[in-house]
Amino acid sequence: MAKTILAVDDSASIRQMVSFTLKSAGYEVVEAVDGQDGLDKAKSRSINLVLTDQNMPRMDGLNLIRNLRAMPQYATTPILMLTTESSDAMKSQGRAAGATGWLVKPFDPQKLIEVVRKVIG
């Protein structure tokens, strides 16, 4: 069975690129428009990996990660930040919140697939 990835980004074009890239590699992709939408979708199904942007309306990526990590079923689920934010301070906050890794936009589709395969197979 295909592993399910939750792609959380307020940019429709980024969601489409992520979705297309991951689906072509054999993954199932669930899209969410912001952190709150992502959290709601994560509560209603089983997710193997979360890819989230940082800067979004309603709930940002760091708060989404904190909320997911507080749920037993997502305590160890890989969560990758996919964002334009690349400062060391922001990466430290991401690690402190529980992010597994960090990818900077614009992303290389092949690199995204490599990273995803590395963390969930």
C-alpha cells in the first residue's frame, strides 16, 4: 500500500508541484491549505510523513508541528519543513518544535523524492 504524505502549503502552485512530484514516485498525497487544515486532516486519517510550509494563515508550520507532536500517533512521524525560510534561527526553532528535516524552496523534485525515500522508504 502506498504511503500517505500530507502536503501543507498556502500556495496552490507549490501544493500542485509537491503533489505531482510525490504521486509520480508512487506516494499518496493529501493536500492542506494551511496549518489548521493540515491538523484537521491529520486527525482524520493516518499520515506517514508531513511536509509543511512555515508562513501560512490561521496556523504556521511551527505551530502545526507542535500540535502534531502532542498527538501520540504523530510523536515519531517524520515532519519536513518545506519553506523559503533558511536562517539558522528558524531551523533551530523548527528542530525545537520537532521537525525532522528542512528543505528550502524552490525545491528540486528529485531531491524531494530522495529525502522522502530516506525518511519513510
